[in-house]
Amino acid sequence: MPGATRPYIVTSSGRTHRWAKECLKAKKTKQALYGIVQGSHFKDLRQESAHIINKMDFDGFGIGGDLGESKKGTVNVLKWTLSLLNEKKPRHLLGIGHLEDIELIAKQGVDTFDCTVPTHYGRRGIAFTSGGRVDLTKSAMLNDKDPLDAKCDCLVCADYRRNYIAHLIRAQEITGGALLTFHNLYFFNAYVAQVREKIRRGII
């Protein structure tokens, strides 16, 4: 966790490693099980954790905990960690996924990641578009008859207009948040597809 002391991280990482062993012992199915690398923003603790988890028979790896106070800090954590993990197994980054982060973490070798951004923002009236974020809670949106994003081909952009969704949001109708969530998930998936294409072409 951010702001945690080194002694706290030493203790919590040790607990993670003990539970990792117990999880492998308890596993009874072929379902993939990932080992979690901890260590916060301390380089030696990150590398120690990566060495320990990498030696265990996990199907993949998760990089969790405090990833630094800045994007540079996150990159440092990934550099310390990913090079020590078996590259033939998937590496998952926990809790990272703003649009500006996705290509950055992919460049470092992250295979998958998870984040609540598309749904969290959607429930609060925010749409991600090719022109930037659009706040549907603003009163001006009630007169905006444009689609959420004219460049998006999701069903929400095809069938609904900003003013109607803004009305739903202001009326606290759950449908408004649902529509924005559908759009945001589509938009993020499309963005990730572009990143995959860049990887395939060797651009990143």
C-alpha cells in the first residue's frame, strides 16, 4: 500500500510467499493459478519476491501492491520485476489501466492488466472518446445532440445521443451509467486492439 514502511512490506511480502506455497498445495484443478509478486517500491524487496515466486510452479504471475507514486516509479518497478520472471508465462499487472498507462506498461512486457476505470467512470457520468473525456453530468450536455463519439462504432454511439444520456444521468437512472459503461468498455477494448497491432508490427 502507498506510504507503507519497509518493515511492514517485509512482513506482508513474507505472508504473501507463505500463502503462495499453501495455494499451490491446495490446488486440485487445472485452473490457472498466478503467483503474486510484492515488495512495494523497494527494489531489493521486489527482486527478492520475484525470485521466490518465479521458482514456484505457478501458471503465470501477477505484479501487485504499491507500484510507485508516479509513472516513472511504475516503470522502475516493472523493470526490476519482469526481467526476473519466466517470459514464457503470462505477466499480469494488478490495478493499472488508464488509457495513458496501457501502451507504457505494454512496452515493459506486461501481457495483461485489470482496472475499474471504464466502469467506475461510466457509473459517474464520464465517457472516454477520441476527443478526450466527456462529462455527461454537465448541464450543457442536455442540449448536445451529438453521439458520444462520432468516430466510435459501438451500439451506444449508433443509437443514442449525448443529451438523452445526460438526461438519464441527471435523473439518476441506472440506464445512463450502463450505456456509458458499455461505450467505455468498447472504447478501451478498441484501444487495446490498436496496441496489439502496434506490437504485431514491431512499433512497440
